[in-house]
Amino acid sequence: MSAHCQLTGRKPGFGNTISHSHRRTARRFGPNIQRRRYWLPSEGRYVRLALSAKGIKTVDVIGVEAAVARIRARGEKV
């Protein structure tokens, strides 16, 4: 599973870990991706989405139908 949110498009950020001696080593800040299953009434089936924490809150506000419509508008398969 790639570390990106299907709804918001959040991806890993990159930066440096800085030690006490101030040496820098590359690191990656991963998004908080959760796999959630939602009932899609219009199709009569469940859909499984990989969403960030912000994406889950967005689905709670706009509804699963609108969220799936946004994902499909971007060209992703659901």
C-alpha cells in the first residue's frame, strides 16, 4: 500500500533528523494513513479507502458519496 491519502492526496514529507552534534541524516515523515471500509448506498456495496486522519474527518463532513465522487474525479479507481 503506497503511503498516500486517496481523498486529500497527502504524501510523505522529507526532511532531516538532526542529532545533538547537529549531524543531519535523511528521514521521512509518513502521513497517518488508515484503511477504512465505508458502505456506498448508491452501489449497494462496501468500498475500502486508504485515508489520512484528515481525510477521515472530511468524509464525516461531506459524506461518503461526495468523497468517492472526488476520488473518481481525480481518476483513481474505487
